Amino acid sequence: MAAVGIKDVARLAGVSVGTVSNVLNRPDRVSADTVARVRAAIDELGFVRNDAARQLRVGHSSTVGLVVLDVGNPFFAELARGAEDAADAVGHSVILGNSDENVAREAAYLDLFEEQRVRGVLISPIGDVTSRLQKLREHGTRAVLVDRSGEGTGVSSVSVDDVAGGYLAVQHLLSLGRRRIAYLGAQFEIRQVTDRLEGARRAVAEVPGAALEVVTAEGLTVVHGRAAGQQLVRRPASERPDAVFAANDLLAVGLLQALVMTGDVRVPADIALVGYDDIDFASAAVVPLTSVRQPARLLGETAIGILLDEAADPELAARDVVFTPELVVRASTVDG
Amino acid sequence: MAAVGIKDVARLAGVSVGTVSNVLNRPDRVSADTVARVRAAIDELGFVRNDAARQLRVGHSSTVGLVVLDVGNPFFAELARGAEDAADAVGHSVILGNSDENVAREAAYLDLFEEQRVRGVLISPIGDVTSRLQKLREHGTRAVLVDRSGEGTGVSSVSVDDVAGGYLAVQHLLSLGRRRIAYLGAQFEIRQVTDRLEGARRAVAEVPGAALEVVTAEGLTVVHGRAAGQQLVRRPASERPDAVFAANDLLAVGLLQALVMTGDVRVPADIALVGYDDIDFASAAVVPLTSVRQPARLLGETAIGILLDEAADPELAARDVVFTPELVVRASTVDG
DNA sequence: GTGGCGGATTGAATCGTTTCACCACTGTAC
DNA sequence: GTACAGTGGTGAAACGATTCAATCCGCCAC
């Protein structure tokens, strides 16, 4: 109803509009009692700054767009939290878009963000967006890839080293004395899945007498993990691995269910188990799951940092920051 | 770099800015070949409409804000999807804020949305926001509560009937011949928890010879469910319930783990089990879980509908839409 | 008394779009 | 030949903030 503008505030406070604007943006250039008077007028009228007008004048907004593959995924939820906190600390806000692994939705969000003249875009891409991002940049909007390496595309990125994660997991198993390691994976066309395997290979290669077997599941979910587990159980005990590294926690949880159900195989005594992602359910599993955790929050914070740096100085060269994941040890590998 | 404006497009296409604007917004009022010429100019220059300027002129944006308690929660993720799809269908977009059950974050998002002059706000509130929403309305921004009844606050709402959900769950158990029902809950200060219990009570009251026992856990997570399950198992078989209705799926999954682990109690033969929320893990549990599903997506769609109706006609009276949840039957209650 | 200095304040120009009253042109009816 | 309706197009005003050159004012130094 009201439609209170800066003009109304100025009139009530008995100052000019320029002064009100100064109170809002650079209070230090205004005398103390004028500030007080203007603030009082703002409160009385319930004035709220019209961000569109501000943005029109200054040329860009103070929001950054974030497009993730799946908000429901705790990894991205945590990443978003990190981004929000970092943005908040410097007076920016984050608007979140969920592409849901759908190229059209992803494109729609990029269009929206461009119309909104966001300060920049953080994106975990599904399609091949590099040309789109390049175009964005020509129009003055910077972008940072998250959870995906930029690999010389000229776009900055923050990602996690999956090879290191796989290495970490298997090295842990080897350090416990296990030697017959199995890698349980699926959908090997996904980079993450093969990178983790590569890390596992490297760890095994360092220890004489250690062997790595690759077990392929039908998919990356609990059900598929359970199916794989049932197969393992059917083998004669001597042919079973003494440790399994699963490509993600869902597979690991399914596998665990199968092992525990039969009662024949003890975890970790007979088979030690490591998952990946450290989802909530990892710690809540029947046997709490050792898992590799990605520094999701840090990823988000760092991405915002890079983005705002680049927005401030467009000449800055692209950076690629790679984080190392962390092993969270629980009962599925170490009795406790 | 370019900073292409509608003016540049107009110049290149050899028309006036007004015409370009018409091409953008009401192409039917412009002759076909002019449209084509303008479109070509737009493509050539890579023109993208500046939403801030548009918004400044028309007085409001075409985005709506959505504040949820926890984006990580699949219920809210699904609700957001519904809202986005519905908004998209009428040319609006949704920007998502995650309050994370934090009053300060919630307030910050409301401030942000107000500055942005969003078309309206959808909110699943944590604090007592009615006075804040009232103020928003005075400034011309409508709000709709989601997953929370408006109860005569003058604010519209869409919610799910938890009493009906509880009734549904227990009626199902009773129809299977179970008579010694237990309700496993925690944190009874949460309305949802007590409403579901109330529904359970009503169902039990309708069947002579049926009894309802309330079991209190320490919290609403898997770990707490498992603890409660261990207690149940310790009872003599004759004193155990023959069915359990858990206040949510996490509790149910924990309970299930405890029952299955001991091997002493068969599910559903000895104890049938119903959860609530139908989270992904419900169907992936060792014994797939019967659960009560909330129409999250529909909630989001409906909320957007109400919001945009009200935005179009501010005189509209507040509406309170209550949905009925749905029972998803799986192996934890019915063998097969 | 004058000049100069510096901090506080002013007010008009500006951002890029939409909107709307108005104009030009074409064809048609009389 | 004139009037009229209908189409397609024009261009300037308006939206509400920010910015910056200009002004004002008080005070001090000489």
C-alpha cells in the first residue's frame, strides 16, 4: 500500500534524498544526528530500499546465483550453506537454483541469472556449459565451476580430488592389514567413479602382496549394493575379499545390509568396509560406516571467494582449486 | 563487456525503443517482419533484458521467494520442485532460501525478499512470523504459509493433515488384524508428533479390543529408534506390541535395524511397522518400509497458485488448504 | 575583515526498461 | 475528394535509487 520511497524519508527527516542515500550506504560521511534523524524516519515509515532501483543505477546486483545438480543431496545442501555464509559475510546473498540434472532447467537458471544481472554464478554443471559461461563472461558475468575441474577452459573452479579420496580409503584398509581389497562401483562412465578407482589402484600398487578386485554393481543405490553383497556372501569364504571400498555410501550401506542379514560375515572382522560421501546415514547404519568426506562447506566458501575476487578485478586469471577429502573412521573398519 | 541495451537493438533494427519493448512483451501488436528484424538484432548483439529496469518500471518482480526449514530434507526439496514447476508455467521463477531452522536466517531472507520486491513469499516458518508477514502485506507483498496451518491469522496456508496421516497408518495396522499397537514418538512439543498420535488414537478408538501404547524415544533419529527397538526386544514376547507406528521414517528405520539384528523378532510377522514421510531410505531399508507420504509437490504447486491469485487480486480472502496424506504399503506390514 | 579550508549537504543527471498518448499511413465507404 | 477506422510505430515521461559537482556553513589564521 504505502510505496514509501527515499523521497518520503527525506521529507520527513527534513533532508535531501542524497543525504538519505548516504545514510544508507556511507553513514560515516553524514553527521551523527542527521543519521539518527534519518534512521528514525526510516523506522517510522517502514521504508525498505527498492533493490531494483539501486541495482539499475549501480549496474549490478549484490546477489550471486548458485545452480546445483540436486538440492536434496546433502553434499550440495552443505555446499550451499558454505556459499551463503561466505556471501553473507560480505553483504551479498545467494539465490539457489536446482537443475535436477536437467539441462533445460540448468539453462533456464542461467538465463534468469543473467537477466537479473547477478554478480556471478556458481554452477555444478550437468551439460557442457563452457560456451555458455564464456558468453556470460563476455557480458560481464563471472562464473565458477563447483565440484568439477575447470581444466583449462578459462573458467575458475573448485573441486575435490577423487583420486586422493580413493587412495585415502584404500590406504586405510591396507594399513589395517587387509590385502584382498575389492572396489565396488557402477556406472564407470562417471568420472568420480573411475577417479576413486584410480586412487585405489595407486594405493594397492604401493603395497606388495596386496590385490585389488573390481566388482561391478548395476547402479549406485542401496538396492544395488545389497545385490552385490548377496553375491559376495555366496562365494566360499576363502574367495571373499577381506575389505571393500564402495564408490559411494549408498552402495556401502546396501552391501552392509546384505552382509549383516546373513549373519555369516562379520564387519569389520571378516570384511572391513569403507564408503564415500559420508552421508547422514553412514553414521546411522547398523555398523557405523567409515567413509570419505568431502569438504562441501569449504568448497562453497572458496567458490564465493574466487567469484567475488574476479568480479572485483576482471583481469584476474582463472584459478583451479582442488581440495583433498578426509577420511572419517568408524566401526565398519575399526572395532570400537 | 558490451552492456547492450534496448536502444542499441532499436538502432540496429532501425526501429524505436518502444517497438523493441513491444516485441519483447506483446509481439502480437507488431508486424511480423518487424518482429523478425528485431529478433535478429537481439541475437546479433546478444541482448539480454535488464530485469532491474523492467522491475523498477512495472513495480514488482516476477520472482517469488521460498523459505524452507531445511533444503536437505527431501520433503522440502520436493515441495520446492512443485513450486518451481508451477511458477515456471506462468512465467515466474522461484528463489530458494534455506532458514535451517534458524530464526535469524529466516528474518534475513524475508528482508532480502522484501528489498527485491518479490511477487510474494512462500514460507515454512520457524519462529512466530505472523506479525512480520502482516507487515509484509502492508507493504504489498503477499505470503503463504506452507506445511503449517494459517489458523485465522489472516495469512493463507497449505498444509497436510497429520491427524489424518496417523489415522491412516493405524487403521492400516488394525485392518491387518493387529491389536496391540505402539506409537513411537519423541519431542512431543512438535505439533506434527502429537497430531499423528491423535490420529492413531482415533483409529484405535474405533476398534474394540485394540490398545495403543505410547513409547517415547529420546529424539527423532535413527539412533534413537534403534535404542527404542533394543528396549522392545528385551521385553518378554508376550508383552511386545504386534505393530508399531513410528512418528517418522528415521525412527522406524532405527527400530527396524534393532529388530532385525537380534533375529528374534520377524517383521512383519511378529511386529508390523509403519513409518512417516516416505523418505528414500524407507523403500531401501532391509525390509522395505510401509510409510505415510505427504503430497509435497502438490503442496508447492498449490501454494504458488494461491500466492499468484492473491497477488493478482489483493482483496481475496485468505485460504487454508489442507491436504490428506497417502499410505504407501510395503513389506514391513504386508509380506510379499 | 578577508580568505581559505574542510566537512556536511544538496539536487540534478543518470541507469534501462515500460507505457501511453499520439502520429502516419492505408484502405474503405460515401 | 473527404472522412474514418484500423494498424503499426514513435518518443518522451516515469519508475526510485545513486552519484558527483556544486554549494553552504562554521571556524580559524592572518
